Amino acid sequence: MSPRVDSRTAVRVPARTCDADAMAVTGFVLGLVGLLVMNLILGPTAVVLGVLALLRHTTRPGRARLAIGLGLADVVLLVCLVTADGTWSWSLT
């Protein structure tokens, strides 16, 4: 991948940073969705993507930290569900 040019600052952004930004945003979205469905899969995935984004020096570190926090919240929610209901999913009954 060739470096992309940021249209706001006209500075070349390395492809690795662009990938890290995408990881931060993807982890954030997966963490949000994981609060509602598929906590077991989406939570840890959000944590991994957030950590990788921080290690690759994303320009969105706040979003990467939110991805880690939401991913951990997904796992905590899953533990609470399993402890309370003995189930791996949401139950309305």
C-alpha cells in the first residue's frame, strides 16, 4: 500500500497508521455491538484490535482505548450473564 495524503493537512500518512486507525474504529464498533450480541466473540476481538491500534501508533488513541474498555465490558457482561442465569445469551424470560 502506498502512503495516503491527509486532505486536511496535506501530509502523507503511512499505510501502517491508516491500518491502525481502521483497527481503532473497528474495535470501537465491535465493542459497542458486543454489548448487545455475541459478547464472547466480539468483546475479545475489540480488545485485541484496540491494543494493536495502540501498538501501531494510531492517530485515534482515544478510540482505541474505548475499544479496549468496551471489549472488557463485553466480557464482564458475559460473566454476569453466566453467573446470574447460567446462560451464554440474553434472556427475557
